[in-house]
Amino acid sequence: MPDLWQDFLLETGDSNWDPEFLAAEWTQVILGQVLGSRAEYFSARRPGRGRTLSRAERDQVWQLTERFTKWLDDQGRWTWRQVAERAARQEMDRAARSEGLPPEDSGGFLRHRYRHIVVDEAQDLSAAHWKMLRAMVASGPNDLFLTGDTHQRIYDNHVTLGSLGVNIRGRSARLTLSYRTTRQILAAALEIMSGETYDDLDGGAENLAGYRSLLRGGVPTFRGAGSWHQERELVVGQLAAWGNPADGSVAIAVPTRELASEVAARLEADGIPAVEIGPDGPKRPDGVHIGTMHRFKGLEYQRIIIAGVSDGLVPRQMINRHRDTDPKRYQRERQRDRSLLFVAATRARDELAVFWHGTPSPFLTSHLVRPPTA
């Protein structure tokens, strides 16, 4: 999305605005809240956006987004965020037309589409998604059933459900028992999340206190190397220690696609079949599966290696530019990178190895990276 805004600003010659800022403002506030007019945008709340905007600046942003939307239309292009906004608007209009009509007068067409809706991975939905779902079911007992964990939020969707007509306050319960991984891996994953505060999807705070597992296993491995070349040798050595299984039970997670390609090439040089994890999952069931941390959401393996967990890669070096200019955005991006590491670590059922080169990620506390005692 920022790339599209970059192209648009270059084409129009406008250098007064940062394309990443405009992309986020458009997707999270204007499309995310299904704002259909300049007046609505002027009065809209901008939770989590960090930088405040004057009325004049909001007017500039609104005009730019109108021009940007026309620029996309002229190319016959739609973004996924636009699709979500359009779907939300249609459902909201449909619900508004049916409001107050008795069932016998609605002809069935204008009734709410569903009596109940179940939502999984609730932390990854945008405000537009929630507005669409809210309009699809009439408010009432057990209208919406949600499951989610903001510690696993890997997309930049921050919402307050109460403001969107979804009332969870006093009606939610925490699930604290993990059936996916061992208590040793869970303890390491919880350590990775230490020192961070996450929201509960409704303006409050959430934590991982009390999370536990009934499974037992080995202590996860944490090792550093002097260079990326040496770290790849650690990866090969760890696979050998596990017996070089090529049955799809082992996976390697890395921060970037470039690192994934380099690890795959190193494995192939040793005759170890490397299988890419694409948008729809692994391309084959066998081999050693390799992908970026984003690809591991929803997957599970017996053993996982997380490589490249170095400062500058996890979290990304590029977010440091926001540290002083937009502290809220910096914190949000840093939190998202920490969640990615947490998700990757908790995909391992039995064994976990974490490697880095140079300086380890600040998310790896001294408790995790300390050298073994004699």
C-alpha cells in the first residue's frame, strides 16, 4: 500500500506528505471507519495514529485521498481495504433500510443475514470488517461469538469494539491453557513478550499471566553466531542433530524473503529438500519447510528453527525512523514485530531453536541468551 501512495505522489509531484503516513491514514481511519464524507473525517477519532492533524491538514489529506482513489479507478485497480470498506458500507445500508420493519414487511430480503456469527482470529480484523459483521446480525443475546489474542496481532488493525457496536465488556473469558506446545517452549515465548502491554480489543489492557501448558519437553536452544554465513551453518547443524527429517515435520522461520531464499539455497547445497511456505501454505507436504514469520500463522510443526533473530532484523531497522517523530507508531510497529516472533515460536510443538548473528534481537532477554553454565 505505501508503494502505491509513493507512485501516486511521485506522479502528482506532491512531496509534502509521507506515503506511509497517508497509506495508514487512508486504510485505518478513512476506509477503516467507513467514512464517506469530509465532514465525517473531520469529526472522526484517530485512535493509535500518533501524530495529530489540524483541520487544515485533515482537509489536505481528504483531498489527497479523493485524488488517490480516482487515480486507482482510472487504472481499474481496487485494494483489499477498499473491498472491505465497500462490503461494510453495503451491509450498513442494508441494515439501516431494514431498521424498524416488522419481519412480515421485510420480504426476507431486508432482514439481517444471520442470527449468529462466529469470528476467529478477531485481533486481525479491521474496523471496516467489524462494521460489516455488526450490520450482518441483529443485536441480541449471543449475536457474535469472538475468539482472538492481541499478542498474536501481526497486522496493523487496532480497534475498540465497544465504539463499533460490539459489546464484550464483562462478557469475555480468558483461555490460559495451551494445547499446542510444551511448557518449556511456552515459557520462552512468554519471556519474549515480557515488558510489553497489549490491549484487550476494547480499550483495556491484556496480559499473559497464568498461561500454562500440560506438555513437557526439552529446553529451547538459543545460540548466536558471528555472521550470517556462520548462522546458516548453525541451522544445518541443528537439522543434522534432529536427524535431518525431510517429512514436513520441521520448519525454518526467518524475518525476510531474502533470508528464506539464502537458507533454502544452503540446504539444497547439502541435498536437503527445501519447500517454500507460500500464501496458501507449504507447496509440498514433505521436505523442510521455509518461510517468513508471517507465513507461520495457523501452522504447526514438531520442530522449528527461527533464524535471523538479530537486532535490525527483529525488530526491523526501518521502524527506528519513527522513534522521535511518531512515538506511538514506533511502539505499534515494534509491538507487531514482537508478536511475529511470538507467533513463530509458539508454532513449535516439541522442540524450538532460535539463532541470530551479530547482536541478538532486543526481544531476546538476557535470560534467554545467557551462556550455559559449566
